Amino acid sequence: MTRYLRNTRDGFIYDWNPILAENASCEEVTEEEAFPERFIPKAQKGRKAKIDLSTEDIPEEPAVENTELNLEASRGL
């Protein structure tokens, strides 16, 4: 089992070193604490959706036309 040291001030991880181990701002941690991303379970099951996400019944919105805005926008043309 590999030993690691973690700096308590900034959280930086070091390989175990006897000089760093004497430092008061370093604490010894396990490999799982140092690198938790290595210990994520391989197969995780997701949750089933509780709501219906189908988009078949969504009505289209009618086109909105603002004549005043169109006249003002085309004034410089």
C-alpha cells in the first residue's frame, strides 16, 4: 500500500517522504483519500425517469407580428 501526505493548508498531495512527514502542516492519508477518482465503482445504475419527457404533443406557437416595430426597424432602409 502506497503512503501519501496531504498539506493541510492547501490540500496538495505528496508521495510519502520522511522529511515531509515531520512537517506539522502535513498529514498522512490513505490512497483512497488522496485520489478518490480511482475508487469510483465501475457500474453505477441510473434512476428511471419519473416524468414523461416526450415532445410529440407540444403545439407550435402562432407567429406574432408587430407592425409598429417592423415599420420602425425598416425606417432607415
